[in-house]
Amino acid sequence: MQRSTLAWAAFIGMLAVALGAFGAHGVEQRVDARAYHNWTTAANYQFYHALALLGLAAVDGRIARRFFALVRTLFLTGTLLFCG
């Protein structure tokens, strides 16, 4: 399961960087300050979730499988609902 967790962390991190760059260069001039702030907050939180998934992959095997799967699912769901 660690390999898939690493893959999800890499994918979410890549999207966070891409969306953050797009926000800095493509969105800032097109939206008001509040919408831009929301965009950057979502990109930052997505990056934090990617880091959390990397940390979770690092402790794979040290915690119970069911707990690991639950935490991973909650992080992925939270990323999708908040940042997506």
C-alpha cells in the first residue's frame, strides 16, 4: 500500500504546484482579491495534504492496516472536497 500512497502524494503535490503556479500567473489578474485568496489557500492546503500523505507512507507497516487505510482515505477525501 505504501507505493500507491506515494503515488497519490506525488500526484496531489504535482497538482498543488501546478495549480499554485496557475493561480499566481493566470488567475490573479482575472478575479477579485477574495477569490484569489481562496485559490491560494486551497493550493496551500492541497500541498499540506500531499506532505501528510508522504508522512503516512513513511509510517506504513508501523500502524494497523485498517487505520492506515482509513487515514489515507480521509486525507484523499478531504483534499478532493476542500481543494477540488
